[in-house]
Amino acid sequence: MLLQKIEFYETKDIQYLLIPKNGSMSVLKSFEKIPHIVTRELANKVKWTVVRNPIDRLISGLAYDLNLQKLSLKDINIKSLFYSNMHSVIKEFHYVSHTSLQIYYLFNAKINWYINIEDLDIFLKMHFNQTAHDNKSSINKKYDIEKYIDKDEIMKYLHLDYYVYNRIKQSPFLWEWQHGKIF
């Protein structure tokens, strides 16, 4: 069963939709106080999230999950990432797959602004007087994964995620530094 796991981190004026492996640690570190988590969206708050190139996100998420489970690429079947229920939340363990598609988080989330991860540093400087923190904990695994996977094969599964990502990049709701502060 596929479940949508949405967590908005809420402050007085904003709601931030957390999408794992999209700079969420940098964003959460930028808040002055720890925001509280809600699973609903409110119409009177600015709702924003960070989006990322789907193949980059998949590789980062796979490296993270493999490191977390102490496995290597030889131990898994990569196609199982796309044909299993790992995109859903396993409630007993509070585990979320870091390779699930972004569209599972974005579906019906009613986001006002999207920030491309490439612009996250300047966005955080402008809005929170902070900078992004690079998470390089599994950088070596990322390189191993890039060598091992067949990107053409993986792209078949990422097609819909790319479609949504590219539409967001062309939309007026993609934040760019020229927009200035949005909250």
C-alpha cells in the first residue's frame, strides 16, 4: 500500500515541506527555533519546499540508505526500489525510504514556492541569514553508485519525477534570487 508521508515544519508565518535528501538538514538548521511538525497545510501561510534533480536525489538517497543499513550495492536489487512498498512509511519503525520519488511528497501539497537545491544556499542566506551545510557523509558511496547503476535503465523509473521537476523549473513558482525574500 502506498502512503503519502507529508511533514510540514511550521513557524509563525511559514510551512516548510520536508522532502528527504533535498537539503532538509540545512533547512532545519537554519530555523531560529525548532519548528513544530504538522501533517496539514494551512491556507494563510507561505508553503515552500526544496526540489532536486531526480537522478542526483536517487543516488544520494541510495548511498544514505545503504550506509544506514550497512549494505553494499552487491547486496541489493536496484529494481526493487521501484517495485516495492518502500515508498510508504513503515509505521512501526518510523522509516522512510530516501530513494522514494519527490512526487510522492509533492502530490496535493499545495506548495507556493519551490527552491531548487542549487539555489538553497542563497535562499537560506537571504531568508535566515544562514548558509547550507553540505552533507558529505556518504560521498564515496555516491561515486560507487554512479559507476555501478545503468542510468538509462533507472531513467525509465524516474520519468514521472523528471516530468514534474522540469515543470516546476519552468513555472513562475520556482524561486530565484531575483524574487528576493518571499517571507
